[in-house]
Amino acid sequence: MSDDTLFQSRRAFLRALPAITAGAALPLNSASAAEGKHHWAMLVDVRKCIGCQACTVSCIMENAVPVNSFRTIVSTYAVTQEVDGHTQVGTYVLPRLCNHCDNPPCVPVCPVGATFKRDDGIVVVDGDRCVGCAYCVQACPYDARFINHDTNKADKCTFCAHRVDAGLLPACVETCVGGARIFGDLNDPKGELRRRLDAAKRTEPNAVKVLKPESGTHPNVFYIGLDPRFQGRVEGQAALWRPSEHGG
């Protein structure tokens, strides 16, 4: 095989990786609603998450996230429970990120309008306007924002908007080895995201959950297989994976 043929084969393989690693992730060029607008969202199947942190690492690399800061993270909780008079200890993993809420509390508190929601539903930060006051960090009920200590600006998950705009999947979805993250358009009834959500709702009325529903933020990150005890305040100590503790 010539070097040129080998190069072309390698390129074809790399182009196919999103379809392989993301499992049932939605191709971003599929049809949307009649009005032609996208409404991007994510579904996390907690049952498939193995806590490998591939999503965390890929997000850090894709978005140049500073050391020990996170746009997305899989929190690992130590859980104890009493069963038949015996104490059982286990772990629970919960992927977390910005929920790109339809009613985002981070937007109205920004004094300079740096945080805003795009027409396609993605909540972003305009770094040129942000003054680093951290009001949005305090307003977020999901602990999904931070002040980037390299830029002194508010930072958060953007669903990898730069990739989505180019027709690609978010980095965390593309690298999820268990296919636990599905990204797609809520306005596309034939898309994988909507089909997964609709199928789950048909199976069990409360199968699809969001974090902290009592906050009234109307998140666009949905969960299947989520223990109801982890929807709100978690009773347990969350252990965050930190690159600096693993040779990073």
C-alpha cells in the first residue's frame, strides 16, 4: 500500500470516529422543525456512564480549560445506605455540565450582557464584554460556571458551539466510550435525541429527569437512569477528578 493510499485510509477512519465513539449521537445536518430553527440539547444515560472521564479530558483539550477547572465533569459520589441492618458502601457517577436552560438565571444578573442565549438554545459568554464579576457564577444553581484564571472571564460549557456551528458533535459526546451522551436537536422529531427521549417517556412517565427541577430553569440537559436522590442536593461527598492529581 502506498503512503498516499495509507494517508487517505487514515483520514477516512478518523472521519468515521464520531459515528463510532458517539454511538447513537445525532448527525448535526439532519432536518429540524418546520421553522428551520435548531434547539440543541443533550441526553445523558447515567446507566451507560462508567466514570472514565474521557469527556472531561476531551473537553479540557478542546477548549483549553485551565488546570483544575472544568466545563464538564463526572462527579463520583461515595454513597452509604442501610440494607437489612447492614451498612453498604458504593459509588455513584453523575455527568455534569451547563444545562443551557430555557430560563437561565445567569443571563439577567450579568451587568454588561456578556452572557446570553443564542437562537439555537446554547448559552454562551462573550469574552470581550465579560468583566469577570462572577455574578453569573453565583447565580447558576448547577455549579456549572467558573472564573477562568487565565483570562479572568466567566467560563462554562458551550456545547462546543464552535464545533456545532461547523456540523460536528461536542467533544464530550464524540469521545464518550459508553455512548452515554446523546446530542441533538429537540426540534427534529426524527432525530436520535428526540426518539430516545420520546421512547423513554413512553416506557415510564418519569424516566426522563433534569437536575434541580424545582429551580424553574427548564434545563436542556436531560437524564435517563438518574436516581431521584441525585436530582437536587446530594447527600454525600463528591470526589472530583483533577488532572494535577493524575500526572496532568
